[in-house]
Amino acid sequence: MTASRRTSPTREVEAVADRLHSAALHLLRRLRTEDDALGISPPRLSALSVVVFAGPLGIGALATAEGVAAPTMTRLVDGLEELYALLRDDMRLLVEYKFFEPAFYSTDLPDWGTALLVCRRLGPKAQVLVDTGHHTQGTNIEQLVAILLEEGALGGFHFNNRKYADDDLIVGSIAPFELFLILNEIADARRDPATAQTAERVALMIDQSHNVEGKIEAMIESVVNIQTAYAKALLVDRVLLREAREAGDVLGAHRVLKDAFETDVRPLLAHLRRQLGLEPDPIEAFRAAGHAERLADERGTTSAPSAYEAL
């Protein structure tokens, strides 16, 4: 064979590539027609093909196989599982929830039910943390507290109060009866053998931010308000309350709770503080001691103009 009639290797490779390219185009057109007939989007078909060949996969493994980022919730739970595995036997992991901020009505743990599901996924050392300001208006917080106690899943509180959003106001300053009802559930659970262990381990914390009142005084006032509400909860006549509930007497049950709530327990608390060697009025004691002024002198003070002043 002469050199002019001999086909070069390069031309043969190019010819094969052209035929493969043409066949691939025809195959893609055929597959596109089949995909449209199925009524399933290409991303879903891609995920299904991975599952068909690889077998059952978790969300995280599927996302890795597809080369995409795992959903935020999956990454969150995976991170919590890593933390949970490091807990000592005497440690707990409290999972808090909030339906807004910094996102607007789009958070990964928007409510107590979602937080409870995450805790169930993690294990018995994970429990729900209830921030009293992290709910929509009108939420029956004392009811969800009762449910979490029954489930052995209530781990603690961030106490504060709210008017509109997560205002972090002084505990009990807006809704003192709500605070009383919440602590009433704690007091009731401590008397029940089925819930006593959970109730005794509930961590009571304060999460507030004060821009008008003195910060230390506001914290002291919050502690006093919690003590006052819990003292009232201890006065609830449990026998009468149970009888009213069993009889379906809603108003009667409310009156039992109201009688305890309207009892003035301040003299009793002042007497108890004296017995413990404490001042009967914590706020007055703080002011008389001059702690705020001393701290201001030691640390100095500064003022920050508000955004409204700049308008």
C-alpha cells in the first residue's frame, strides 16, 4: 500500500470520535423524551439512579454521591451527633429552638417539636431547652412544658419575657400569670414519681438583655419574680385542682390556680431570706451597698448614641 492510500491514526481517531459524538446526541435526545414522559425532574432521576446502583443511602451519603451540599438540617444533626458522642456520663446536651432571628420565619429548629425530634435522634442525654421568648404570640407554653415533662425531655429554661418579639425583658414583667403556670407544671411534676426525676434536673437559667434598667438590678428582679411565682405554685391545692379537672369543671380549676396566684407571698419570702441570713429585699440591699456605683467607678462608663439620634 502506498503512503497516499494509507489512513493516518489521527484521522481514524477523529472518525471514531465523530461517530461516538453523533451516537451520544441521538441517545440524549431519546433519553430526554423518555424523561419527559416520566414526569420526573433530571435531578430527581439522577438521585434515583444513584440509589438504584448503590442501594439505600442516607441523605448525607446521597448528597456526597451527587456532589451537592447536604441539607442544612442534616449538617446540623450530624454536628450535634459528633458533640453528643463526646459527652461524659454526667453531661447533657440541651437543644434550643427559635422560629425566627436571624432568619425570618425560616430557622432549622423553629419549634419545640422539631427540637424534640432531634433529641430523640441523638439519645437520652439530649433534652429540649425552652426559651420563654422564642414562641409565636399566644403559644401555650405551660402546655408544651407539661408535655416535655411527661416525655422526660425537658432539660431547662431560658427565662425572660416578651411583648412583641424576643424582647428579653425582665421575667414576669409582661405575663406574670404565664410564669406562674409554667412553674406550676414544674411543681406538679416534682410531686409525681413518673416525672419527678426529670423535673428535679431542669436547669433554670435567665437569658435577658437590658437597655433601660440597670442590668444587675434587672437580673436580681427576675430572680425574685421566679422565686415569687414558684412559691405561689407550691400553694396550689392539688386535691381541689385534681377534683375540678376530673369533674370537667374548667372554671373551678382556674379558680384554684387563681387563688394561689393572687396570694401575697412576699412576706413569706422575706422571712425565709432572714432565716437564711440574707437581706429580705434583694434590690434594696444591692442599692444600699452601692455595688453599681462602685463598679461604675472601677470600670468607667460610656454612652452610645442610638440610631434614632442620628436621623
